[in-house]
Amino acid sequence: MTAQPTIWPQGKSCAVMVAVLFDDGADAIAAAPDLANRSKSLSVWQFGANRGVERLCRTFGTSNVKTSWFLSAETANRHRDLLRGIIGAGHELASSGFSFERHDTLTSDQSLEVLRRSRDALNSLTGKETSGFRLPQGNWPVGFDRLLLEAGYGWSASLNGDDIPYTHPSGLVEIPVHVELEDRPYFQFNFTPAFPKGQSRIPDYEGVLHNWIAEFDAYRRFGLCYVIQLRPEWTGTPGRISLIEDLLGHILSFDDVWVATGAEIAERQRALGPAIPNNHPIRVFETYRMEQRSDG
């Protein structure tokens, strides 16, 4: 196996980023618009703002872990009190758009306008420069990395295709994410209407913790970048918060682990990271799309 190039600080063998995706139900309504008129079902997602955010913040504070929160400008404006608490605890805020848009349905000019407007709104609310972005839904449009840079962003945590940070040819830093390190596939559940359709049963909590720890141990072994993605409505509950406490306890038991925000990881990648090889998934996909266009 080829050794992974490392950009981690001296004495650190891997990186960990704790990401919180605070969508406040926008993700659910985007997938099932009728939920907007079903107050009982929608309240499952609204639990995050009511209880989950504060519970996660307390847990992060107890563990002395700084995290990266992704939210839209509309969510930030709607929950200004929560926003002040998140910022006051030293956490980083990053953008997931203005109102949970699908950029693959917009023109480049429309996307750029939305990206600028959402960043300006977050900057105004937080008093800080927003550098990170997470694609809220849909596919990654051609040239979207260049639009993010033009709008003032420096890094993204939207794509897969790797398990260490990489730099797009445009210069935008990507911090890859993976579905097995999200809470939603395990815990998103609603009876009436069934959401998501074909949903399985809620899994055993110890099994979920085992999966997350097994992944972390492998990421540490191979010197990778472990990104755990949490949502206040799913892991901010009284019982599931213990999973986060136990996971962070395991991660922090090793002194060779660098727990960092997205901006900190992106800064090191930008300064020290190697250029992506020609066979990297980003380049392969670009080549494929060029071939498709040339075939008519």
C-alpha cells in the first residue's frame, strides 16, 4: 500500500474534524415538501434547534473540542440566540447556502449571486469571515469550485472520492466526507409519513458507536482525515448524546490525533498538501464529462 502524504502537525498521525450540520428541517422539506404542513412530523427535525444544539455544545465544551458548524443564512438568522452561543463557545461557522438551494438547477451567474449573498449574510451575523462551504443538496455542478473561490470561500466539505484533504485544480481545498461517518443514515426515522421511504429500524446504539470507532481506528492507523458529521436532531437526544461523549473520549485518549476545524485543516492543505495526481477521482470525472460533451 502506498503511504499517504501527511500535512498534519509534528507528532500527529491523523486529523479529526467534527462537523455539525444544522439544517433545521430544511433538508427534510427539500426531500419531502409535504412535511412543511405536517407539524407533528416536522417537529422531529425541529428538535435540533429546541434541544439538540445546546446539548451538543455542552458535550463539546466538556471535551474541549472545537467544531465546524454548517448552516444556511436563513437558519442562522432564524436562530440568532443559538448562533451567539455556538460562536461564543469558539466553534467555527461555515455555510450551506442561503436557503438550502440546489446549485445544479441554477446557472453559474445565479449560483455565484446566491453564494455571495449567503456568505455576506453569515459574515454580517457572525462578525467573522466565512471560509467554508458544504453543498446542501444536489450534484456538484461543473466549475462549482471556481464559483466558490470567486464568492470568497476557501474550502469545501462536500465531496467524497478520498480520505485525505485535496486541492481542486482551481485552488479550492476539499475535505472529503463519507456517509458511514454521518448520524442521519442510522437515526433519521419518521412513521407517518414514512420518511425516508423504505426506512429500516433504528439500529442498536452500541453498533453505531462500534462502527464510528472502528472507522476512526483505521483512519488513525493509515494517517487519514476523519470527518464525523452530526445533526442536532439525531445525536442531540438524551440517549444518543452518550455516543458522542464515548466517541470523543476514545478519540481524545490518543495524543497523536489532531482535532481541528475545517479552516485549520484547509490552511495546512493549502500550504503543504501535494498536487492531486492525474488519476484522482476529481480529474477522472472531469475527463469523463469532457469526453461525454465531445461525443455530442
